Amino acid sequence: MTIVEFLNARLDEDERAAHAASPATGGPGRARADAAAKRRIVQEYVRAYRAGLNAIGGRGEPASDDSWGALHAWRKALEHLAWAYSGHPDFDRSWLTQEQGVPNR
């Protein structure tokens, strides 16, 4: 399982559970909006990753330093999102970079 597959599965679970969200936390609408925002982060990472692969394979514009920096930033965002689910049995610590600085459990 990849970090993208893991996060999409967790976000699917979050969206299904949104109907039970407490009004004190913004209710179901807020919970669904939160999951949707996180899903857009995952989608942007996938888009940046594919663009990088296309550039490497010569099927697109050459990748600039800015595009590699953006890909790294999106990847870091995924790592932070995944950390929120670190208690899940499918969580894989190898998805986190050493610079993440997260404590071992």
C-alpha cells in the first residue's frame, strides 16, 4: 500500500463518518469539507508526481527546480496528513522522511 492509497482509504472512512460529527466541531458539513480539502492535497501531490515522471520520461516540459520543490512540498504535506492516522494498523513509518522528526512509537 502506498501513502496515497492509505490516505485515500482513511479519507473515505472520514467522509463516511462525517454524518455523526458533533455540532460543537462544526457538524457533518465541516467534517466533509475537511476530508475534501485533504483529498485535494493528495490529488495535487499525485498531479505533481505524474508531471515529474512525464518530464523524466521526456513526455512533457522539462522539470524545473521549482517543480521538484513543489513535488517535495506536496510530499511533505502527505507525510503530515498520514501522521494523523499513525495509530492505524496500515500506517507505515517508512512513508516518513528522516527529517520529519517524529518520535518512534
